[in-house]
Amino acid sequence: VEIKLKSGFVMREQVFVIGQDLSWISITAEDSEVNVDANYLTTQYDSVYPAFMVSNGGFLPLIKCLFKMINTSSGKYGIMVTNGGRCYVAPDAGFTYARTNLYIQFGGTAFVKGARFNNASSSGISVFSATLFGGGAFCSYSNKGYNLYNAFAEISSGSAQNCDIGVSCEASVVIAHLVNASNCTTRGFNVTAGSFVSGYGSTGTVNVTPNTISANGIFLR
């Protein structure tokens, strides 16, 4: 089943999926971007006001278009995946200009290879005690491109350029081959709290000495 958003459509509602598998539905659009008006995101879930939220083992409809938050001063979130929920975002689809474009926590899993999560005021993708399969995802021009805490994340060939911190890794296992975290203000990779980061072929400054283990962890390059 395909839900196609017509040209000029502005999203003024929230989509919450709790314990239901809606992966048999795809969301597409006629326009290259679909605006989401943050002023209409008024229902809170676990202290977050997301446009899309999935929890309790549910699966969001497959997201196959690019959403853009407008009226972003409200600090709302794009996609939230929590409590064992799952989501799939197609290449070149995604969410931009939210506070955090994709937020995964508490056993959630997101499959977002090649998707776009640029221009977040906080994090392009934030993962807290959850799993990300995000090879080739775009998280540039954000405060933090990837913000990973107690996470397993596969982000190879991803982009986190022109951020304050491109990839923040705290107590996490991260596969980051060929990631571009160049031109970041503070650093490209920040490795702390015993993280393991495999950064073969990646670009960007690092806060630890590569290939040397420490209390912060290890960054292999």
C-alpha cells in the first residue's frame, strides 16, 4: 500500500505507531521535500515531541520521501524509534532541520542506509541504548552529526561534515569505515567511555591517538 503525499502538502499532525507493524505501507511524495509544521507537534512521548514515533515492537510505515521541519524554533524531533520499535528510511529520503532528525533509544532499531538527516540544531542521528544500521546516511551541518551513547552503530560511508562534532561515540561500538567527518569545528570523531570505533579510511580529526587503547577506548584507522 502506498500513501502518496500530494504536491504542496504540509504535515500538521503526528504519526504514532505503538505495537503495530505498518511496514506494509510506504509513504511517498510528489514533491522533493514535504514540510512539517512544528507548531502542530503537540503530543509528547517520553519528553519528546516527534513527527513520527514507533514503540513497543511496532514498525513505522516505510518512509520513502524527504521531510523538512519548518518553524524549527520549537525544538521538535523528526523520527523517534523507542522501546523495541523499528523503522526503515529509504536512500535520499529522511528528515531535516529538526532539533534531532532521527532519535533511536531503548532497544529501537533503524535501517537508514543512504538516508538524509542533515541540518539538525542538535543531532542528525542520536542513538541511546539502541541499534543503527545507517551506512551512507547524511548527517552534515548539525551540532553533532551522529550522537552515539551505549549504542551499536554501522555508519560506514556516512557523512558528518561541517558539524561541531561529526561523530560522538560514548560507550559504543561503531563501524565507521570511509566516514567523512571533515571540516568540523571541535573534531571529527570524539571517542569516550571505552568506545570501540573501526574507522578504516575515514576522514576527520580524532580526540585519541589512533590504534592505541586507552580509558576512552580505541579508534582504529
